[in-house]
Amino acid sequence: MRLYVGGLPYQTTEQELVDIFSQAGHVVSAAVITDRETGRSKGFGFVEMASNEDGQYAIERLNGTMMGNRTITVNEARERQSSGNRGGYQRRERYSDNNYRGGRY
């Protein structure tokens, strides 16, 4: 079972997630999500537990608990939505071949 973990302290490491979630069962993997440009944590991550039972126990045991100075949220991860048209707008190409006018845009 894949779990979403929100509200993480920004300095949380993947190993810390493994250590905490191992108290609830067998951890297959853990990932802290980081910003592509800065490399800094976004304050959430994902933990994959070996079974649904381990995942449910982790949710019951860890959701709403304190990690560092923050309260974490733990629930079953939802499938990612398609990334097309994020934010409700369409990207418009400013400099396309259609806009080319004799060497100037």
C-alpha cells in the first residue's frame, strides 16, 4: 500500500521516514518530494508499505502525530492525475513559426 505523508518538517530525510514507518510494519520504500529547481523538500512524501494491513496500521498509528514540531497527515495515496493543463490554463507559445515576421517576433 502506498501512503501519502504530508506536513513533514522540511529537514526530514527518507531514512527518517523508513525508521518511523517501520514501527508500523515492513517499509518497501520511502521518498521525500523535493523542488526540482532548489532541491529543497516540499514538506511531503510517500511511503510504500509491504501490505494493506501494514498500511492501514500505519495510518491508524501515525496520522495526526507530531514529527519534529509539525503534525503529520498520513493517508492512502491517490493515483496522480494527468499533468496536462495544470492550473486551469493553457500554455500559449509566444514565439512560434506562425508569429515569425521577417527576422523579428
